[in-house]
Amino acid sequence: MEEFIEELKRKIIDTLELADVQPEDIPTDGALIGDELGLDSIDVLELVMMIEKDYGVKIENREVGVQVFRSVRSLAVYIDEHCRRTQR
Amino acid sequence: MKGIRAFVCGAGIVDAAGIGLEKTWAALRSENSCLKPLSIFTVSHAPALPAGEICEALPSKETVPRTHSMALLAACETLSASRLLPEAIVLGGTTGGISTTETLIRSGETEPEKYRYHALGSVATYLARVLKCQGPVISVSTACSSGTVALKIALEMIRRGRARVVLAGGADALSRMTYYGFHSLQLIDPAGARPLDLHRRGLTVAEGAAFLLLVAAEEPPEGALAELVGSGLSCDAHHPAAPHPEGAGARAAMRKALADAGMTAEEIDYINLHSTGTVDNDRVEAKAIRDLFRDPPPLSSIKGIFGHTLGAAGAIEAVASVLCIARGYIPSNVGCTVPDPGLGLQPVPRGQSRRIGSVLSNSFGFGGNNAALILADPSRRSGDMGQKKMMQFSVLGTACLTGAGSTAETFEMFLRGEALYGRPDLATIRTDLSAGSLRRLRRLPRMTLILAQAAQKTAGMAETASPGGIFFGTGWGPLTETSDFLEQLFASEEQFASPTDFVGSVHNAPASQTAIRLKATGPNITATGGDYSFEQALFCAALVTQEGDDPILVIGADEHHDLLSPRLDPSSVAGGGADGGAAFILKPHTFATGLRMVPAFLSYIPEGEDGIVPLIEALGGPERICDRFGAVFAGISATTRSRGEACMEGFLRRTGFTGVIFDYRRTTGEFAGASAVAAALAVDVLSRGVLPPRLSGKGKAALDGKGILLLGLGEYVTAVEVIR
């Protein structure tokens, strides 16, 4: 799981073009969205698209999104669970 | 003396209910939703989401995109009630010909002729051509408030004596861009829009067109349906897509509309809500209304019937409001079964026949572009608004970006008589903008932010100072975002659409990014009239500002895009593609002094006319022109060169002007924002007092205190005086 979390952090940086951010700057359990990284609702939706593209996991509405994007860990867990259910 | 009032003497509409006022009226009365699964194009998922589409065939004499066809149908109905012909047209919209463009792009079409109706500005130009309107024609794009902003500009044209009969409204067709774009933002309610409902989950994209015919008079003309009594504009300056959480901008727009109409909140009989059915919009609008109205009047959203027609919505709702005033009816809030108790509002549950004297209609768009307008019974006693004037501008700051580089580099090269064409390398332009603040921003918004900041600096404004308003002219909008969005959509067989690109692709995105950065909460208008976009933005600024207002920011800019520019703007292929723009900090005055910029003339010119006679008249006649101006900076696009040169010849013949003529596109390169760069060059020349030697052709020539006349010559004729 920790490895997957690292992978996700790199993908977040690439997808959102976070030029000055390193993977270690992104908290694993802290809030992903908000002032710290300057991410907002549009970034969340951009990540929704990336996750569907790269992992085949859909996050179809904002209510689910709010839960899933609490932290990188919650995102990793959600993808892991749904990826397994659908693909593996 | 009584003030000039703007009476509604005609209305026309095309929407999901069908073509014509009576179908819309029947839909309002029957309280049935017109929303159903989208069918005009096939989508990648099943079932298709609901949409508000026009199911009737759109009759049209020539092959034009849907937006153009709908706009003409609604315009013709608007004009049918009176024998009046419009002296001016103001049109709001966000899609233009994109519904046609996207299919052309998908098929790999490269022939520019096929894309000739792509531009947002092409809709208004098409109407002007068909309706033979020779006069001011302006296109504005402020996302979902476009139609309302167009009506505000028309109102000010009438109040300030620039036109007596104005056709104003909005038009937008359904397109893949907006369907998938709003889908990517997870803002479409799969059940159809349920404005103000507890279980609402989003909006329904829709299409339509609507116009009002505004007529200047001191007393209501016979047959007047309503009076447009006031309008207010504001910008959230908060976020590119989400509304200000406290509804500050929405409240400001409504408050300004009331002040503009000389009315109190208690005098409003009905509020036509913007309420789209999205969770955030409805919450914020409700909060703003509760703050402003102690005891809100009956209110409803009609988007549960017609859907959200984006740039047309404000015009469609203005027409619906006019019908409600003229026929005595308050429409219900179709789609809302259980009003959300958290909103603290009670939407009208059933339509009610009763007299209404006044309506407040709201429109809020992406980028926090807010507009509200007030329509009233024409027989209502009106307050004395007095005579208002078009503003002139003292120039406080100037900046530009060209192939030569930044402002200083551009002016230096220009003085040396060298060409400026090319594309500025934005990475090498020095700015104080952090990497974080430029994230997600592609070429056009980056140029706009760089220009805005540089202009503020030359005006001596503090980093934290906010301009009183932002007026932005762009011929083509953010092309990189538009192209990236469509490329990804089609490459993925319509599976994936980028929300970032969608939000960034709207024409007003650069101006709203600038507003966020500068915390500019005043009017925020993006004008998009092709090669005359900067002039249109300046004209809008002169119409909506007044004496005593804070200095405003006026920007004209366009980006060159390797794939799209050659298809959309054939002039752009000259010299390998150029882009850039200029920004100005301007202080509005009734009579400006010092170095100043005066928008003097703006007119669409029908084929076969050269428009020079009215131009010369507007500039005060041949004698004043020769006396006042030492040089003419002429903007002649490669696409309309022969026409532009004929105009220039006509101008010289009729004025006997013998000063310097600078055909600036040969120096700046060919792009829609070139006229803004020319204005910056004119300001620089005037502040030095001498023309570059190569320009005058006779060594360093002094201007002898004379000014520079900036002309746009082609399909439109425009004039901006740069004088001191």
C-alpha cells in the first residue's frame, strides 16, 4: 500500500502540474485538498479523470468524491478496493 | 430635462419549448418541463443525460451553425412587432460556432472557409449582415451571464445617446464541448434540473436564443411591453468556476441593479432566479437574496422548464420576464418538489395570474461574472435618471507583449524601426507571478496576467491595488485549452474530458483569472468581436463606467495556436504566426485631460459600403481630423485587406489627411489582439512626442502636439483617439 501511495503522489504532481512540489510534500493522511497545496474542486475532478483512465475506477459524483479525496491514503484504499473488485 | 429611458418594443425567443414567444408562453403556463435525453448528437454513454434542445427544424437560408440559425430566428421575431430596424446589436454568447467546429476538427478538416462561423463574434456579425444593421455591433462573452451583460450594454448605449434602437440578447447552441464539459465537472443532474430542490444534483445543459428590442424614448411608446430600468454588474474575483461562498458578488450585482434603477428591494414584485439546480449556485444565490431582501417577493427559476441555456439564459429569462409583466403572470419553479429548507426561500409552487410591476432577473457565470437586471411595467412612473455620457479615459499605465518581448523591448525595437512580429517567449518575460499562481494557466491567461501586472506597475499602482473593473478583448479566446479539451475528448472516443481545460476554455477565463489575482470585484466584461475585440472592450468600458470610478484595466490579447489559428483566422499564417497584446490602466472621465484614449467610433459596415462618412462625422469632420492628428495607425487584417485599403483610400480622399499612415499589422504581425498593441505603441509615441524615424519616412518627426488616430478598417470600422 505504501508503494501505491507513493505512485499516487507522483501521479497527482504530474496530473496537476505541481511544479514546486515533491512527493514528500504531500501528506499521506492529512488533507489533500485545501490551502496547503492550493488544490481545489477542479483539481479533484481532474484527478477523477486520471483515476478512471489509469485505474479504471469511476468516482461518479461529488458526494463520493468528498469521502474519497479526504487524503491520499483514503484515495489509495478506494482505488485498491474498487480496482480489485472490477479488474482482478 | 427628462432622462432617456429604454423601452422594450419587441421580443423574440427560441428555446426547448420551440420557436417563438407563444411556445415559451405556453410552456410557462403549462408548467411542464421541456427537458429530455439529448438527441441532436450521439454521446458515448447511455442513457444520454437530459438536455433542453430545440426539437423543431431550424429553417435557415444558408448553412450556418445552430447558434447562428437560432439567433436569426429570435432576432426576426423580435423585429416583427415594430417597423423599427436596429441601429446597434449587442449579443452575448459562449459557444458561437463550436458545435460545427468540433465536428470539423474531429474529421481533420483544415480548410479555413469551413470554419468561418466559428468565432463568437461571427454570430452578431451574421445578424448585422442579414438585418443590414450599420452601427455599433458588440459581442460579449461572460459565460452564463453573457445575455444579461449584453442587455446592460444596450441599456447604456441608449442612456448615453449612442443608439436609439438596439437589438440585444444572447444565443448559445448545445455542443459536445458544453455537454461533456459540464459532465466532467459533475454538474449535470441525471434526473433533469431541479432548482432549489432538496435533492438537486446539478443543471441541465440547454440551447436557445432570445432578444429584446430596446427603444430610446422619454415616455413609453405605443405597444411598449416593458421598460429596462436598471442593471448591475460585479465579479466574485474568487474562483474560476465556483461561486463566492457568501454570495458577495451575487449580492453586489443585485444591489447595483437596484441602485441603477433607483429602486428599493421592497419595490421588486418578482425575482427570476439564476438558480441552475447546482448545489452551490442555489445555496449562494439564496443567501445573497436573504441578505438583501428582508421579506423576499415571489421568486422562481424557470431552468427546470427550459434548462440552462448558458450565454442565452439571461436573455431568455429577460424575455420570459417581459411576457410575465405584459401578461400578468408569475411562473412557477418547475422541477422543485421539496424545497431545500437550508435555502430559506419558498419558490413559487404554482403559476399565478396577477399584475407584476417589476422583475429582478439574475445571471451568474463562470469566473464569478455576475449580472442582474430589472424590468418594469412601462407605465410605471420612472425616476429622473438624467443624461449620461460615454466616458473618455486618461491613460495611467501601459504594457504590451509582442514578438519583440516585453513592453520595454517592444518600444525599443519599434523606435529602431524593427518588426515586432512573432510570439513572445513567456518563460523569459520577467514577472513577479509565482509558479503556483500560473499553474493550470496556458498561453492566453498567462499573457493576460503578465500584461495586467505590468500595466499596474507602470501606473504606479501598488501590488495590492485593485482596478475598478476589467474589460478584456479577445478575438479567439483560449485556443490551447479549447484544442486540448477537444483533442482529449475525441482521442478517448468521448470517454474523457478535462474539467481544467473546459473551465479554462471559456473566453472570459483570462479576465476572471486576472480579477482573482487583482481582487477586482467591479464589472468584468470580455468582448469578442474578432479583429475589433479590443476596440469593443474599450467601447464597453466607456459605456459602463462613470465619472469618479476607480481606474480600470483594459486588455486586448490573443494567442497563436499552431493547429487552430490557421483554420480559424487565415490572416494568422502570415509570418509564421504572431501573438501578444496590451493592457492599459485607464481613469474614466466625462472629459479626460492629459494623455488620453477616446473610443470614438465602432460600426459594422455592410458589404458595398465603406463606412467612412459616418466615421468622419463622428471624429468631428475633416478639418478637426487634420488639425488634431499627426498620424493614423491603421489596422487592416490580411483577410480583409482589399476592403480595408479601400476604406483607407476613402478616408484619405474625404479628409485630405496628409500625415503619417502606419499600417501596423505589417509590424506587429497578424493577430486579433494587434490593435491593442498598436494602441500601446501610440501611447508610447505620444508620451515621447516623436514618431520613429522610419515610420515618418523623413527622419525623426515631431508630432507637433498632435495625436494619433487608431483606425480599424475592414468588416467593421473603428476609431480610437489617442491624444493629449
